[in-house]
Amino acid sequence: NTDKTIVFDLAPYLSKQEGKKKVCREDAVQALTDCFMSLKDHGVLHRIKYLYPIDEPSLSVKNPEEHKKMLEAVIEVKNLFDDLKDSKIAVIYLRGGESNFWNLVYHDVVGVDNYEQKSEVLTKGDYAKLKSMLQYGQTTMLVPGPAFGQKPDPFVAYAHSNPEVEMVIPFVWFDRPQHKDVEYTGLEAADAVFYQKWINAGMKVMNK
């Protein structure tokens, strides 16, 4: 019982560890089918709006071929369920340019991490390159880094003035208290004014 947009992480059903990298599970289609059947039986499958196969594939997956197998499994199983007919396949790519944009055409919504650029990411570098490569019907997500001190204003303005932007996904925390890049742990350690600015920005973009 939620009115939130649900993004469903598919990596546990699609991938397995092989050395330091992940490869596609041999039973990925069956594992994903069983998962979706269970969600359908519980009456919640239709609530999923975005399917997220795996994060930053060029960092975690063995090669583009293994990544493609995962995406093909998602598409095959997605087509079996009417409840998922309107769901979209999404990915956030690792920064580093076109060589990291694996299997771009298989996704509906795409984004890229590059926090150090701050708002410059909107006009040059990875996001600008990704935007130039979009296929018909594809949209983007902006991935600002408020945990790095980025302000929301340029991202909100850009989202509202560029129709290809589907969502803004701010990176708001770190997975360990003493992150190598900064002294604080994330947005929760910011002052109240900065914290509230991001809350307000999120509401503005959601109601875009």
C-alpha cells in the first residue's frame, strides 16, 4: 500500500559472481519469471514502474556480452506479463564516456554518474555525450550529488526545460561514515537549509 513510484532491482535474479565480476545467471529467465509470478500473486506486480537490471554495468559486469544477456532476459520475461507492459527499463552508467554506455538501446531511461562536474555535467562531459546518443523514445535521469555539496537549482531548472529528462535521482548518502572524498557522511549531515532545499527540489521535479 504505497503511492510511491517503485523501481525494482533485478540484479539478484539476473547475475551471479564469477571472480571479481558478475555474469548472467544461466537460469535468469526462470528466476525472473518466478519472481514476477510471486509479485503478481501478491497483487503488486502492476505497481512496478521501472525495472533496474544492474547498476553501473561496466564496473560490475564481466563484459558487454554478459550484460546484454541480462537485458535480453528482462525483455523476454517482461513481455510475458501484461502488468509490466508500461514499465520501463532503466540504468545509471559509470562515468568515463561512451565506452561505458553498454547496450544503450536496450534501455528506456538512462543516466550517468559524474558528481565532480557538478552542474557542468548538464552541458559537457558524460551526460552531454549520453544525451547526444539517445534513440527515439529514450529519456534521461539526472544524477546530481547533494552528498558532495551540489545545489539542486540548476538540475531542477534543467529538468523542467528539457522534455527528455524523466527524473532526477540525487545521490544523498555514502555507504561508510568516513568516505574517501569528503569528511561528512552525506546529505543528512548538511545544514537544515541545504537539506530542505533538496526536499523541495524533489517535490518540484516529481510534479514536473
